[in-house]
Amino acid sequence: MTEGREATLYRMVLPDHTCPFGVRARALLEQAGFDVDDRILDTRDAVDAFKDEHGVDTTPQIFIDGERIGGSDDLERYLADA
């Protein structure tokens, strides 16, 4: 059951590009009943620093209950198994 649970979503929204996978991840979380803490990475430096800090190659990245789920494809699998 996901109702009332919180998820933290880190996604890229640059002046000239909004990552469609981040938009998809937010929609999936909201449809599943999660309260979403939407953390926007709004510069290339912020995106690169986030990826370096977390040792990941891509955004978005989703965290649920402090656990990194992964990107939007990983989230889709997580929700299907929930």
C-alpha cells in the first residue's frame, strides 16, 4: 500500500530542457498515491553534482523510505511489484 507514503524525486528541469523521464516518474508516483517531494535540478552543474554525489549516471532518481529505487524504469518495476 502506497497511500500516504512519501517519495523524493530528483529530476532535471533546465531552461531549455525538461527531462520527460522525470515528468513520467512524478506522474507514476502521484498515480500510486505517493506524496512527492519534487527536487528540481535546474542547472547542468546541479545535475552533474547530484550524479557524482549519488554515483549514478542518469536522472531522474527516486527515493522511497530513504532507499534509492533508481530511475523511472526502475520505479515502474517497483510499483508493479508493490
